[in-house]
Amino acid sequence: MSDKPVRFGLIGFGAWGRHHADSIARTPGAKLVAIAARSEDSAQAARETYPDVAACTDYRELLARDDLDAIDIVVPSFLHCEIASAALESGRHVLLEKPMATTVEDCDRLIDVAQKNNRLLAIGHELRLSSLWGLVKSMIDDGYIGDPLYALVELSRKPYRTGADGWRYDISRVGNWILEEPIHFFDLARWYLSSSGDPVSVYATANSRQPDHPELQDNFSAILKFRGGAYAVVSQTLSAFEHHQTVKVTGRKGALWASWSGAMDRTRQATFSLRAFNGDEVKTIPIERSSGELFELEEQIAMFARAVRGQGSLACPAGEGRWSVAMCQAAQKSVELGQPVKFE
Ligand SMILES: NC(=O)C1=CN([C@@H]2O[C@H](COP(=O)(O)OP(=O)(O)OC[C@H]3O[C@@H](n4cnc5c(N)ncnc54)[C@H](OP(=O)(O)O)[C@@H]3O)[C@@H](O)[C@H]2O)C=CC1
Ligand SMILES: O=C1CO[C@H](CO)[C@@H](O)[C@@H]1O
């Protein structure tokens, strides 16, 4: 493609889709052309917010347009495979929110459709683009703590939003709750401990606050063992308040400790810090840019638009999104069996 702006169609205009719309609209090199939601109320909200953008209530109508280069998909997770397949088959590059799909089989289907149509398929694991979580990765890669042996990725937050039509609290539509937040942390843990090879097993446990809904697991913890001997602990509670995430990584010669706290996940007014120790003294590392998922989303849209123009790579290609879904499903199996599950 030339340097013309990438023309985006957005499918899904709910809580997170509205932030995608805002990010596309703010990104130089991207143009928001059309939006599809499900209800007339959401389509109308899209028209009012973006009077120059077409809005409809059928994603097929959006895909039938001839003025779109890329489709950004931000719909309930059970619809990811159906809608992303249709978008790829329509010949557009796709940015698909996490989880890539609710089953590994559907991830494989999507990889196949993307390959057959020779289109880009990027998955929305935006934490990799964070000024905070990304700095942890670069310090590990620069050898600051020596070989990493242990990573803790921990979240304490208020309960999930219900989602349009309550889909997030319906296990047949959400898949499981590990696919909601912990999926981000599996992605980070694997990224941080990549020098130890791939994870070989996961041992997880979980429980629910609601006796009549044991499948909605508010508290979740998992241990991932890596081929080279490192291990990671991923842990979350949804029974808390605000949004507080911590990463601790220790290696043969030092340690990193990153924290992020906000009134909610999508605030632009968070407090965050990174402290580092490599055997001599504890340092506070300056963070150059603001941190939080709204900033990371903007980076993600900009990076995807560059990749569509043939300039640069994807932050999270489909194969990586598939890996994270597979790890969530293995963790869910471990919760159900009460035993470690091998992971290939
Ligand atoms: N990477 C990240 O950090 C985050 C990722 N997510 C992911 O994004 C996705 C959406 O989450 P969220 O925005 O919170 O969910 P919401 O329920 O708030 O929004 C879902 C949107 O999808 C629309 N929709 C539903 N069915 C269709 C359809 N058939 N065609 C077109 N639009 C449809 C809904 O339309 P209507 O409004 O008309 O009902 C709504 O606008 C999920 O997969 C979630 O896991 C979410 C938050 C953060
Ligand atoms: O990052 C996230 C923030 O919270 C959402 C749920 O409320 C998740 O879906 C999501 O992935």
C-alpha cells in the first residue's frame, strides 16, 4: 500500500469498541470509515459521536463496502471466529481483540483462513506495547537481572463488566473467565521467560463468590513451568476494588518490580513505577511515556496500520494469540481436574 491512510471498518461499538473508535480516529495514518454494532441504539450512538462515519447494525453490510482496507473486531468473544473469518474472506486485514477465539480449534480455523487469503491477522494483546510492561521485557533482554527464573504477574481488581446483553457472565458466550484477563498475563509471562523455552505444564486453581455459579471464577491462580526450569505464577482476584497490577521478575543476579494502579483499568491517570535491583543498589527506573491500556491501544492501532502499509511487524501475530488461548484452555482443564496439565 501507499502512504494513504488505512481505511478502517470497526465491528463492535461497546465498552471497548468505543475506545478502539477513538484510537483509530486519533491515529495519523488511519481513517475510521464505517462502524457496525448489533443494536440500533449503539449504531445511533456511533453516528452521533462520528457524524462523518457510516454506521449500521449488520456487520455483513459493513464488509460489503468497497472502501475498507482493514477491519477491527471488538465484539463478544464467542463471535470472534465467525466475524473474523468473514472479514478475512472479504479480503481485508484484521485486527481482532483477544481472546483470538474461545477454542483452539477456532484459532486454527482463523490462521488457515488468514493464510488462504494472504491477509494479516493481529490479536489485541496490547500489554506488550506498554511503556511499563515493555520496559520490564527490554531490561530482561538486556541482561539486567541475568537469566530470569521466576515471574509473578498478579491482578487485583473490581468485578468484570457484564457486557452487552450479559455475554461476559454467560459461560457459553465468554468461554471462561481465564480468557478475559489472565490471558493477558500468560502472554506477558511467556514473553518475559522466553529464554527458558516454552511452558511445558500448568497447574491452576480457582473459586467463585457465587455458590450457584461456580463456573464464574473470581479468584484464579496458576503456575506455569517452562522447559528450561523457570516458572511463572499468574494470579488474579476480581473480588477487590479499583485496578492494581504487579509484575515481579527475578533472575540469577537481580530483580524487577513493576506496579500499576488506577481507579479502573482504562484510566489515563494511573500511578505506576518500576524498581530494579541487580546486586548493588535498588534503583527507580524512569518510565518515559504514560502507561495504561488506553495508551497501549493507541500504539496497537498505529502499529497495525503501519503493518497494513507494509511498514513493520505486528505486535501479536495470530500464532501468539493461539498460544494464549491454548494456555487458558489448559489452565481451565487443570482447574477442573485438580491436577497439573502438560502443555505441548
Ligand atoms: N485487549 C483488551 O484489553 C480488552 C479486550 N476486550 C475484548 O473485546 C471484546 C469486546 O468487549 P467489550 O467491548 O467489553 O464488550 P461489550 O459487550 O461492551 O461490547 C460488545 C459490542 O459488540 C457488539 N456486537 C454484538 N454482536 C454483534 C454483531 N453480531 N455484530 C456487530 N456487533 C456486535 C455489541 O453491540 P450492541 O452495543 O449493539 O449490543 C457491542 O457494541 C471482547 O472479546 C473482550 O474480551 C475487552 C476489553 C479490553
Ligand atoms: O483487559 C481487559 C479489561 O477488562 C475486561 C473485562 O472487564 C477484559 O475483557 C479485558 O481483556
